[in-house]
Amino acid sequence: MEELRTYFFDSYAFYEILAGNERYKPYAKNIAIVTTKMNLMELHYGILANHGKEVADKIYDEYSKFAIEIDDAALKDANVLKLSLKKRNLSYVDCIGYVLARKRGIRFLTGDRQFWDMENVEFVK
């Protein structure tokens, strides 16, 4: 049996998969997903604003099984990253996700332009 590829899904990746972006089709099946509840909160908000509470709650609940805990070290490292890349204006949620992906040795899947040239990023627009 083939081993699943694992990616940390940024909120951007979830939106693109749900929207049916062709470039994200390879990440929609047979992939092990890692994310945080903070990323799911961003996703829930966007879906809530555009499609209503019922749809937003359903999608949040569907993906919540992939959420990992955010430890104190990751929070501190995320702040170091945010400060070191201050000109990029990265969000706290994005910094936390990126740090967690790096610590787990998995690629950070996003189409967020602020990450296009960073190490350990699977940049898909």
C-alpha cells in the first residue's frame, strides 16, 4: 500500500480545494492532512460569511479531526518568525502553521503570496 503524503493545510489550501481549484486536485485525495483549530477558525469564518452557518459548521466539523495542538514552543517560534519577516506582514495563524509544519518535517501547503519563496512550502496558486 502506498504511503500517504502529508501536508500542513493553511486556510488558503482548504479554500482552494473546496472551491474546486484544478491546481489543488492532487491535494484533495489520498493526502494526510495536518492543520490547527486556528486555521479551521479562519476557514469557518470565510464559509460562514459566504455560505452560512450550517455549511460552515459542517466543513469545520469535517476537518477538525486533522487539527493538532499548538504547543508553547511553537507559539514562541512563530513570534520569532513573524518578527524576522516583519515586512511580509504574516498573520499569527500563518506563522504558527508554518512553524508546526517545519517541526513535523512536512510541507506547508498554501497559495498565500507571502510564502512563495520560503523553504518547506508547497506553493500552489
